[in-house]
Amino acid sequence: MVRDMADLPDGFPIMVGGIDPSHGFVHVREIGPPVEVFGMRVAQGVFVHADRHGAAIIPQVGLPSLHDALKTLIGSESNVTKPVQAGSADVAEFERLSTVFEDART
């Protein structure tokens, strides 16, 4: 990992596994009031799921069922990931396991 790439001289050759964000320019103004992040209003105590595809607020009433759904998903994924990680699944077996996974989660 590398950070502070802007500090490298132009044309400096570098090969890394990824880029790490540098230290931020942070100013704490207040703690507690709602904030707006790219047009999404977020209040203190709200559960936010964010990834490279975007962000969504998960309502508090949905958290218990989300927990159960994630346990089910992780369990069904392990039916594919364990044989693959163990090296005991060829392409045909992976296709079969993937079909079983899709059938189990829908």
C-alpha cells in the first residue's frame, strides 16, 4: 500500500498493491446534529450501509431481520467458498455449487 502519491516526483516509477488514503484535513465542528452526505441526510445513531455502489440508510426496525438474513447468506455462501478454498472444486463442481447457492438464497 502507498499513500501521499501526490508527493512523489513526476514520472517516479512505483508498483504497489493499492492506494491508502492519506491523513485527512479534518475539522470537528459539532457532534450529534444530522449531516448531509452527497444529498443523503444522516442522523446520529442511524445505521448506514455504504460500498462502491452507493449508500443506504437501514431503518432500525429492519436491523433484526437484516442480522438473520446475513447469517443465512453467509451460511449459504460457505457451501461454495469452503470447497473452493479447500481446492476440492473443479469448474463443473463450482457451477453446481453456484446453482445450489442461488437456489438457497432466493
